Amino acid sequence: MIAWMNWTPSVAIFFAVIAAILAVMTVYEIVSPCTERKGFLPIETTRGDRLFIGLLSAAYIHLAFLAVSDISLWIALGVSVLWALVLLRWG
């Protein structure tokens, strides 16, 4: 049924990490419900909102690295993780 998809170890790890992040955030939300707050983003956001914005930003950061440079995507991953941590903490 999904034989058309190329399930390389990298793809499997990517989806497993995203699933783990969502599971951890779900448990964290159940244990410690959050309220909306205003950080440096121009809107009030919850942890889930900031996680979604962080994941979306990571995709755009990787696309930008692919579009404008030949630098390794490991650097893009580092920038994305750093940005997501800043966004989750102070966004």
C-alpha cells in the first residue's frame, strides 16, 4: 500500500522523531496545561502553537539552505533546532 514511498532510515528517523515530539508534547499538555501568552511573536500563543510554528520554520530554513547555498544540511538542522528552542522558550 505504501510501497511507492522510499522508506530510507533517514525518512523513518524523521517521522519517528516528529511522532515522539508530538507524543511528549501531548503528555506535557495533559500533565501541565498551558495558557496563551505573549512573547516576541506578535500574537498570543500556546506551546502547541509555538511547536507548529517551529516545525514550519524548520522546513523553510532547510528550503532556504537548499536554495541559496551548498552548505551541509547539518548546519541547517542546527539552525532549525536553535531557532525552535528560542521560539519555544521566548516566542
